[in-house]
Amino acid sequence: MHAHRLTIAALLTLAPACADDEIPNDLGSRPEDDVLLIDSPILQHLAAALEDGDTLRASDLFFAERLRFTAAPDPSQLLAMQASEHGALPPLAEPATLKVLTYNTGLLSRWYPFTHVGVPKYRERRAETAARLLADGWDVLFLQEVWDLVDVDRFAAEAKAQGYAIYAGSHEKHAQHGLVMLVREALIAEAEQEFAEVQYEAQREIELFPGPGIKRGLLGWSFTHAPTGRRVHLYATHFTAFPELWQERDVQARVLGGRARSHADEDVVLVGGDLNAGPYYPEDSFGSDGEATLSGWWHNAMMYPLMLHYGGLYDSHSALSPAQDVARMQQLKLPFEFGPYKAEPLAGRCAEIPVDTFTGTDCNSLYFGQYGATEYPARLDYIFVRDVGQHVRVVSSALEYTEPLDFGAAGRFELSDHYGQSATLQIE
């Protein structure tokens, strides 16, 4: 969920005065904080795009006043490096296959002062989403925007019928984060399982009150993978949206990255979610909130390398060959001025763009109907891997649920306003 911008001005008149900008309370306490950007292959492209970037450390990236972008951060070398490093790994001897999906289900329909927020075709889709997803053979599912407990109950019932275990956090907090994880029961050994439910300190406060009752967070689930005996740690999340709220999102990335890095090097960590930021944006100003042009997109691109840096992670979608974020954005040939784009949005030229990168895009009729050509298309949904012991190989990565489905009398439309992101893995 991005949110619905047209009501923000009204909400701000009701919201208590508070600063949205956040600095981690423990900044400087981790070795990763002190790394010079130019010394890190993951962060070097940020240094190249920033004034005095050769003097900045990772900790400086959380301070707006220290960041003066002079160009778009270009992650092409970082994307290529991940593919090269993964391609150099030897084959696994006797691996087990794990099919993973992260998916923002878009099951949102809520009232709050002055307005209603909801993803189009909510009622029709909610009746079918659980059965369709759990019939498709996924081993692990990271789901976002399953906001209401009645929809959690639908997934729980389908999970029982299809042989899945489910974790959605507590009744008290679930409706605020909307996260659900499912794992095929046969993959969970009898060894002890561990669960976590955390709400981030960095938040866009009006999302909770007087907004639609949202407080961003993460779910964690640790278990022993029965086919291999390998300890696996899963994390699901949904970061804060909008480019101007990059500081909240980057603090969330540092928190989640720290969790991923905290586990033993011989364990496998998988992180899935809607992180609400892409790795690349060609212009810093583009799109509209209904009143002004949006800016801050170059700051928005910091989330991706910060997740990799703090988590010791790699991007499964860039493991087999470099992810196409830069190439696809350039291929769009968009008029990167909002007026011309609004007059001729991407939705009219979707046949020209391969469906292999952007999970949030006007080529999705529900996304276009909701946001109406107001933002960049982007890769928003990710499956990251931490695998220090090199026990994992990526076999494939693809966008899922990209085609309209037949909902009978209601018509044909997508299952959500996002496309899903999958990864097929081998684990040793």
C-alpha cells in the first residue's frame, strides 16, 4: 500500500505535530555504520551520485542535510556484481527445492476521518485470493496487505486444507501491519520454532491515527528445514511508502537488515516483502501528489543498497543475470515531466515493456485505477537471501500473477494491484 495522497492535507490538520524524519537511536553502534561509501561495492554508486560522496559513511545516509545528490544513483554495477558472484558458485551436491513467493495482496478497505481507502475490486478478489495462491505450489509465501482478521481466517482455513502452517502475528497488532507468512507443513521439522512480531519505531505517524490504523512492522519465523536439516529464518515486511519518507523507510531497512545479519552464518535467511522503493529512478522529480510534483526519488533509491549492506543480503532477482531495473526504466522512454506523462501514461504502451521487472506499474489495471499515473513504475517487491555458508542457489526468478483473471460477472482484472515476485531456490 502506498496510501491515498489526496487526503493527507486534511489528515495533517488533525494529526499531532511531530517530525517524520528519523535517525536510528543506536546509529554508530554497528560496524556497518562506519563503512565509507567508496570502500563498499554495495554503496559505491551512492558515493558517485553525491556531492562529497567520497567522504561519506553509511551513517551519513540517514541525515538529509548531509546528502546533496548531483545525479541519479545508478546500481548497474551492483546488480551485475550480484549475478557474477552467484554465477561463480559451484553446483550443490544434493539440494532440495524451495519455491518462494512474496505478494502484496491488496486486500485493503478501510474508513477513517473524511475518506475511505481501498484497492479496487476488493470484495471480488478477497473471496478468491487464498484459494488461488495456495493452489499454486509455493513452499513459502510472504504476504502483505492481508489487513483484516476475516481475511487471515480465510488463509488459515485454506492453509489447513492445503497442508500449510500459517503465522500472522498477534490479534492486537496484525490489523496494524497486515503481514502473513505460510510454509508448507511437510518442510518444518519437529525442532523448536521461533516467532517474532516487531513494529518499527520509525513510522509515518498519521498512518496510525487519524489515518487507517497502520503501523509498519515485520514478522519473523525460524524453523529447521526438514529435507536438509538446515536452520531457516524467514522475515516478512512492508515498508513505509512515498519518496519523501525515505528516512523512515531507510531506518526500517537498517532494523530489518540487522535482524537478518544476527543469525549464524551456517543458517539461511530469506526476507520477502513490499519495500516501497526501487533500485533506480532516472530523475529526482517526477509524478504528483495532486497538488505538487513529487521529488526525493534519488533518496528513495537508497533503500535497496542499505538492505544489502546492513543485512549481508543479496537480491534473488539479480542472482542469475543482472536485474533489469536500469535498462527497463530507460526503455520506457517516459516524458519525465509530469504533465506530458499524465497526458500519455505508460498504461497506453504496456505491450512494449517486458513484464520482468516492475511489480508496481500502470500496466496493472488495478494499480492504474488506484494511482492514476502519478508515480514511477518500479520494482517494489523483493526476495532477499543471506547465505554466508553458500548453501543456497537461485534456480529462477519471475514476476507472478501478471495477467488479468476471470472473476465471472465482475469481469477480468488482476488478483492484486501489485504483481508477485517469485524465486525458486535450491538448499543444501
